[in-house]
Amino acid sequence: MSRLSVKSVRPTLGKLDNQSAYVQIAVGAGTGFVVGYLFFKVSKMLAVCIGSAILTIELAVESGLIKVDWSKIMEQQQALNTPENRQLALSPFTPPDHAVNLDKAKQVIMSSARLSVAILGGFFLGFGFS
């Protein structure tokens, strides 16, 4: 079995320049297909790992294996939730009523954090197993 090296790839790529457009399209499409297929498979595996980790951590928190100091987290979030920081988070093109909708969405998510985390973990698992 021979090893691929940069020296052996350069002449091959140079030969492709001399080939017809159909050969170049076929080689490009084949290469793109392989790269896309591998990227999709890797992203699926990554999604399964992320989803499993999220759900495992959530189950560990629920069973008491991990303790979370929610009051400290809320204090840090309140310290960061100043009008200046909120204005920095919004783009200059964001209308002010959109900021109100973002606050409402954030309140809904924060009111049912367990459900939101489970939905996120399930999303990654569903994406990964699709």
C-alpha cells in the first residue's frame, strides 16, 4: 500500500486541469459528496454525544449527584443584565419591540428550564439518530 503525500497529489491535481470539464465536474462532485457524507456522519455522532451529555447532566442534577447553586447563577445573571449590556446584545437594526419579545421568550424558557434542557437534549439525539 502506498502512502499519499503532497508530492503525489500535486501531479494528480495538475493532470485534472488538463482533463475535460466533465471529468473535473465528476471529480469535484465525488469529492464533495464524500466530504459532505463524512461531515454529516461526524455531525450526527457529535449530536448524539452532545444530546446524551445534556440529558445525563440533567438526570444527575435531578437525582442529586450534582448540586447547582441557582441563587449564585441568578445573581451573576442579574449583574450582567444591565441596560448597557442588553443594548450591546441587540444589533442596531433590531427594533425595540423585538427586544421585548426576546425578554418574553427568555422568561418562558427560564420558567421551565428542565423542559427546555430536555427539549434541547432530545433535539440533538433526534438529529443524531436521523
